[in-house]
Amino acid sequence: MNKPFKKITFQVKKYNHVSKLMILENSIVMGIGDKKSLSLMIFPEDADNLTEESWKSENEKVVSCNNRRELLARQVGLTRVWCTIGKISASLSVEVKEYLQEIRLTDTQIEMHPGEEKRIEYTLRPSDAIDKNLKITTSNIMVCNVVGNCLQAKEVGVTNIVLESRLTSLRETIEVKVVKKRRGLFRRK
């Protein structure tokens, strides 16, 4: 027989699936209650399986996520969040911390002399808060300057030093009085 037994027609279809995913952040730190939208780079951009995009958190108690690329920080902890399209995945590390709850000053009033330097002593609760780096300012730079958490007395006068959280409304104030040095009275014999 020289005739074919059955004739089959078929079409070769070339799929254009995602070949690479990249989440723009490698790791992020969030405060409890924060929401964050993530950015994702997909290669090729015109892939035909984009509808398969899914997001998953390794620990939903720490961070939950949805398929709109949004994260919600729920409790203190560390977890990994994954994005998958087809057989390609990308991930990032997410750490959740508490916001600052208290700034406890050692002194609320300080007396200094011109030219003297003193370190501002304080403790934070919790000590590893997401906003533990305070903004420290002076109401009068001519009386007392602030460099980091060090006071530099300049001229006689009174100023307020304000310590405040950069992310919350917490703030504490120290009154600084710069006074002249008293000269000791020596008697000659």
C-alpha cells in the first residue's frame, strides 16, 4: 500500500511563557499594620501566562499578601514572600517590627557651661522599634547645638531639645540651661 492510512493535520504553537521574574526589593522592613505594594519585573513583558501570577507568604501570621501585589504586616517576625507565574518564582524577605511606644529620658533638665559637651541619655521601648532613629533638634542653635545625640553648649541662655520619632507622633523635650562658670573665690594669705 502506498496510500497513507490516516491523514492528520496539526498546528505547532509556540508558547511565550514567563522566563524570568524579579521583585524590585530583595528585603523590606515594615511596621505592624503597614501596607506595601510591590513592584515586579516580568520577562518577557508580553508573556501569555501572566494570568497565572500568584503570591504566597511563608507565614501569613507575620505578613499576608494578595494577588494585587499588596502586603499587610500583621505581627512581629520574619518571613519570605513568593511570587510565582507558571514554573518561575521570585521571593523577598520581609521583617515586621513594632513602632516606637516610649522615649524615656534620663534627664528632662540639663545645666551646662559654654564649651561643654554632654551626651543625651535615653532609652527606647521597644529597643528594636522600626522608628528607633530619632530626630533630635534644638529650639535655639545659638545657646546649644545638637550633633547626633550630643549637646554642645554655646552661649548663656535656655533652649529646648526635642527628641521625636520620625514615623509616629512620639516626642520628648529636655530643657537645657547654659550658665556661666562660677569662679572660685580664693583668699591669699
